[in-house]
Amino acid sequence: MKGVVLAGGLGTRMYPLTKVTNKHLLPIYNMPMIYYPIQTLVNAGIDEILIVTGGNSAGDFLRLLGNGKEFGLRHINYTYQEGEGGIAAALSLAEYFSDNDKLVVILGDNVIERNICSAVESFRAQKDGARILLKEVPDPQRFGVPVFADEKIVRIDEKPSAPASNYAVIGIYMYDHRVFDFIKTLKPSERGELEITDVNNFYIREGKIAWDILEGWWTDAGTFDSLQYASNMVAKTGANKL
């Protein structure tokens, strides 16, 4: 199983902090943001990792991370995303790296208190399909929201104005090799992006998706408020606990 950290985009919501650097290089308490998703994958036993980045600061990732020795890795792979095309478009750049293996994909601004070891082990045992992680949140309209019926997820609504549940699909996704075939069929949304929610809905329609509820706190650090929240929570409770 391989890991992919999606750390591209221009971070325009966080100007002027991102005027001269990539959002994922901003500090969260005492470490750069990108350290947290990498450590999440390493803690789950994943030692083949691809960083998808972009923008004018892509070279800074190489200077910061090098070959991954700081994380106990022998090597980190890198690829470059031109422009902004959405999460699914960024993931499509990992097709060659995946080599038909299963993937654990994590957004570069996601920070968790504990770990995903149990979910990853369940996905290893899962014959095929996808696996997602859910978390109950006070503002589900900011995220992809699962719609349940008969204890099954029947679809995921992207940023709905009237959420069908209080759960958010957090930015950690697990896919079999068919994910790239699904991405190739996508059309841009109204935002002009290839949406990862559309990919997840492909698997739902096939009846090939499973999910787990994430334990401990979680946040994305993609806004000024959530960046501050992440720093405060890491300072208070720590992160990436095994």
C-alpha cells in the first residue's frame, strides 16, 4: 500500500500568508503543516509516499523534506501539479506512482490527534473498493456530507446548504487502483474542479465503499481560523498519537 499527500493549490484563501510560500509549508505550532499528514501515513505503516505539490514554492518541499530520512523513510517521491484543478485532478498525477497498488490519500492541510492505523488495516483486508473516514462536526456544510439510509451511505453531498447529517468526510481517502479510471470520466463541477466527492460517489453506486469514524480531534488548516485552531490543539494535546 502506498501513500499520497496532496499539497498543491495556490492557497488564495490565506493571502497574504501564502503570497510567498505554499500553504502546506506554514507552521502549525512547532512544525511545518506538511509534517503532520506525512507522519499520519508513516504511523500507519506506509513507507512509500508521493508528495503532489505546485505553485512557485514547489522546490521548498524538496529543501524541507529531502529524501524523508527525518521520518524514517528511505525515499520520498515528488510530482508537480500545474494550476488548480481540484483534489481529483491532483490525485490523477499519482497514477504512475501507484503501480496498481492500493492508495491512502491525505490532504496536506489535515491534522489529526491520533492515527488511522485501524482504518488502514481494515482497508488492507478489504478486497477492493474505497474507504473513507468520517467525523461529526458543528459545520458540516463546509465539507462533503454523507447521506445515510438503512445504515448505509447512499451518497455524499458536496458542501450542501442543508446537510443531511452532522458528519463530514475528512480529507483522508483510501482507494483501489480503479480510482484513476473513475477520475478520467469526471467533468469539472461549477467550481471548475474535478471533485473528489464525485469519485467517492462512483464507489458508493457500486456498493464498494466502507467507512470508519475517526477518533480524537481533527481539523483542516485551510483557513485563518482553522490554522490557529490546529496550532492551539497541537500545543494543548499533541498530534499523530499512536
